Amino acid sequence: MGSLFTPLSWNDSGLILAGIWNTIVISVVAIVIGTILGLIIGFIRSESNKTVNLILSSLLDILRSVPLIIQLILFSTFVGAWGYPLEPFVAGSIILSLYTMAFMSEVFRSAFESVHSSMLTASRSLGLSYWQTVFYIRLPIGIRTVFPSWLGVALSVIKDSALVSVIGYMELLRTSDQLISRTQQPLEILLGVGLFYFLISYPLSLYGKHVERKMAL
Amino acid sequence: MDYQFHWNTVFQKMPEMLEGAFVTLHVSILSMLIGIVIAVFLAIVKMNQIKPFSYISSVWIEISRNTPALFQIYMAYFGLGAFGIHLSPYVAVLSALIFVNAGYLAETFRGGFQSIPKTQYSASKSLGMTNFQSYWYIILPQMFRRIYHPMTNQFVWSILMSSLGILVGMSELSGETQRLQSLSFRTLEFFMVAAVMYYIITKFVLISASLISRRLFKGEI
Amino acid sequence: MNLFKKLTICASLVAVLLPTVSSADKLDDVIKKGELNCGVVLDFPPMGYFDKDNKPLGFDVDYCNDLAKALGVKSNVLNLTWSDRIPSLVSGKTDVVIGSTSDTLERAKSVGFTYPYFIFKFQVFSKNKIASFDDLKGLKVGAALGTTYETEYLAYAKKHGWGKDNYTAFKSENDAFLGLFQGKIDAIITTNTNIATKLQTKEFKDFSAGPFVPNYDDVVGLIAKRSEVSWINYLNLFLIHQIRDGNMNKHYNTHFGADAPADLIQALRDNK
């Protein structure tokens, strides 16, 4: 038999890069889809009456009050039992996108509500239609105000994407777990993983703070 | 769908599941309480630029906010283990949650404090209040109102993230669920019940928080 | 011919044809798909592990490849942890799990087991030599979460009033070894085969294999969806052929460095 424990080597760089790539891909997918869905739901929520809001918010609440790890296990097992087994990447993207949507919809609801009603009256009196007001007035102004919160949610999605490892998606953390099994060197590998997340997240969070400060002026 | 649900298996294991839920509550409450104490310290040294603590505070805050919780838990468990520091799964998860809670709450506290206009402080001084009085009666109550909601969210986050205990073999709700489902291989049933239990716990926390806030702030938010 | 007659003929035609065009089962699916998704626990040497090029190796992996070859399809080995095994089957990610699954009657209510394909002993592994199983009292003991040896240890501890406080669960087999290696715990319970393999590494050569879990043989089978009876039939025949054609002994030799013990082969032949 071959040797059981072997140290990290350059042979592993391909595997690590694939893990990094997979983390980036699933985060981007979830953020993009989650933002689009969140924008739509946020808009519906800001435009609807109390009953519709209550129904929507209690549905979204489920996504926000069950741990992501359990949502992932349940969903991927359930669709399989239902007869439509999904690849870990697909199942993970769906749940992570919905999870993102739940938080993004709050962000965008406050975006739409942040635009003062006098602006809307003004734009309507200028002859803009309802949808023109939405697209040219409310959306641009609203999005600018909530950009820092949007970035906050996006950053937490990048970090939460590590959980998709539980359903077998070979993202960075699962890759490192496999390497730890083989090398018995947890510290070096974990520190590398931590550094990667930090290098992605920290500059973005600094940028978010910078924007926030600029807007406060 | 060719899956047949066997709910009896889960109901027989209900006492163990509830025990797990209790551990979940326990660890998240504790992580919140200790996290708040540390966060106050981190926020104070950072705002007053007390060196070298303010550097430690900044590093703490940035690392806790910019790395995944899963990484922090692994680090507390196997990372520290490499240095011969051996935390039990419970303590490892607890310390990781404290680490994150303190980091996030420190920023919340700092933001809350800075949102109170300085003029309030001078006004209360000009009314003849002492330093302590102006903080205790004027600044802190207003600040508390602003940080109450983010604190509730942080608590809910702690409950949800304690589920990562599953990955270091801790027997909180998720870990216990994982163990029980391995005995009978009834994955769907056990995790569905766990999901419902998490939902009830977080709803309970949110509803009590909003009831308490109504009493505390009497509608004036 | 009136409408009623036409309808009756149609209905009886459908009734006759339906059973013959019944949906393809798992065996057909795998052959048509041209690929066998085979789940293996890859941190459980020598049954399954990764080599330095991150390629899966091991006794179970060889079984996957043999099975795929017998079916005439490509073999796709998926890495699972102990607790991933069932979700992976239910969710259809794997067609079969060759992952040392203990065939308890409780589990057989949920998944379909084949005949046994291997028999393990559960054994104590520790830094300091442990003479008898009762010496574990007061020591910090660990095992992988959701395994039969965890259950056996906990049952033994409960019977002897040791309590659960000294027990630590790990999410995977390797995490348990890592915990032992780092000194988090004094001893772990695992299988004799895994211990024998680990003793050959420089990391674990100073550790010592201790007593067996009293009165327990861990008989393991392949698992598949319970409803896929004809698929399980095929798997059973495959296991018989592995012994008959000498593949079992060949792989045993590769991974354990000796011929398979006669009593193991006999026990498997007797389906114990």
C-alpha cells in the first residue's frame, strides 16, 4: 500500500486552486441570484399592504430562523428522495441563493422606502409613469443609500458559502479538510484558509465603510 | 416520491433531541453574555485609542468579522490543538461564538455610542449633572435603544451558528440530530424535526425581545 | 364498433402493456448512464483513503472499481463521511455505498443491505498501553460520530456507570485520529484494520493497540436504496463472485499485506 500520511506538496496546488475557484463561483452565483430575487421581493414588500407583507415575511422568516447547514442537508436529501437528485453545486446554489434573498429583500425594502414620498410626487407631476419613477428615481437613489448594507450581506454570503461543504461541494474548506486528513497538518492549512477569506473580505469591508462615511457627509 | 416517513423513530428519541436543544440555548446565551462584556471593553479601548489595547481590539474585530464562523470553530478545536491547547467541543464552539459576538457587538456599541450627538453630553453637563449622571441618565439609555435590535439579531445569529457544533462532534441540537440519524438512518425525519425546533427557538427569542422592547422603550423608538 | 367497445379494448391493452414497460430500475439506470456513483468513506484506511496525489485508494475503492467493471461502466468514487452515507443514497448522489456499514436491524428499516462483505473488530487505540476494556474508566475516550463503535462504547459506559462526560465525538474517522494525535483524548475506539494501518505510519508508530470491544463482531454490508431489490440482488451476486473469483483475497493482500484469514472468508460465505 502507499504511504498513509503525506505532507503538503506542490501537487496539491491544483486541488487548492479548484477549491478557491469553487468558493468564488458559488458565492458569486448566490449573491447575483439572491440580489435579483431580493430586489423583486423587496419591491413587492414595499408596495404591498399589511396582509401580503405578513405572509411574505413569515415565509422569509423560515429561511432566516433555520440554520443554513440544516437547510442544506434537508433540501439536498429531500429533492433526492423526491426523485430529482441534484449535484451538490446546484442544490447548494439554490439554498444559498434563497438564503441570500431572504436578507437582501430586507435591504431592498428599506431601499425603496428610503426614498422620500415628496420625490415621488415630484416625479409623477413631471409626467413620469409609475414604472419610470421606479426605475429612474426610486431604484438609483434607494440603492445608493443601502449599498453598505448590501455589501454587508454579500460578505456574509461569501463566508457562509463554506457551509455548502456539508453536502459534498468541494469548496475551499472541504478541500482543506481532505488535505488535513491526508497530511495531519491542521494548523498550516487552516491558517491558509483563514487568510484567503480575510484577504477577500477585509478590503471589501473597508470599501463599504469608506462609502458609508462618504454618504454620511 | 418513494420515501416513506417513519415518524415514530423520531418521537422515541425526543428526549435526546430536547436535551440537544437545551445545549444549543445554553451555549448561545453564554456566548452572548460573555461576548457583550468583552465587546464593551473592545469598544471602549478602540474609541479612546488606549494603546496597545486598541490595536488588539482592531485586530480582534477585523478577524472575527472577515473569516467564516466555521473556520473559527475549526481553529479553536484543531488549530489550538496543534499548540497543545485542548478545548472540549463545547468550549471550542463557545469560544468561537464569543470571539465573533464580541467582534460584531464591539462595532455595534461603537456605532451606537457615536450616533449620540456630543451636544447631548454638553447639555447635560450644563444642567449640572456629573460625568456619571450624564452617561447613566442621558447617553446610555439612548444608546441602548439603538443597539437593542442589532443585539437581538446577534443573539439569533449565535443560536443558528451554534449548529456548526455538528462539525466538531458537539452534542447540541444539530450534533445530536446527526448522531441519532446515524443510528436509524432516518435523515429527513430527524432533520425536519430539528429545523422546526430551531424555528421555534428563534421565534421565541424574537417575540420575547420585541415584547421586552415594548415595555422598555414604551413605543418611543 | 361503438365507443364503449373501443374504450374497453384500449383499457385492456394498456393494462397488458403497462407491466412490460414498467420504469427502469437502478440496475438499468446505472448501465444506461454508463457510470457508477459509488460512495466510499475516504478517511478510513485501508478501506478508503487518499494518496499523495489526492487519488482515492483502498479496499472499498477496489470493490467500486470491480463492480463498475462487472457492470461495464465507468467508476466514479465519491468521498463521504460516516454520516453522509444515507443522505447520499436517499438524495441519489450515490448508487451504492461501499462504506463498511454495520448491518443493524434498526438501519435495515431505512436502507437495503447486501450480504456482509467484511467483518471488523472494534479495538481501543491509545498512546499509553491499555490492558483491558475496563481500564477506559476515567480516561478521555473518543470515536467518530454516528458509528457503531460509538454506540457500543456508550452502551458499555452506561452499563458500567461511567457517564458521558469523558466521551468526545468527532465528525469523521480522521478527526478522531487527529484528536488522539494532538492529545485531546487518551484513547479512541475504532476498527482493528484501521489501527493496524495507522501503526505502520511514523505519526502513530509509538501508539498501541489495546483491547477489543467485548463480545462484538462488526459485520458490514454494502448499502443501497431499500426499494431497489433487483439492484441489491445484483450486488449480492457481485459479492459472492468477489470471493469465488479470488478478487477479495487479492485486494486483502494489497491492503493488509497477507492472505484473507480463512475464518473471515468462511464467515462471509456463511453470510454471518
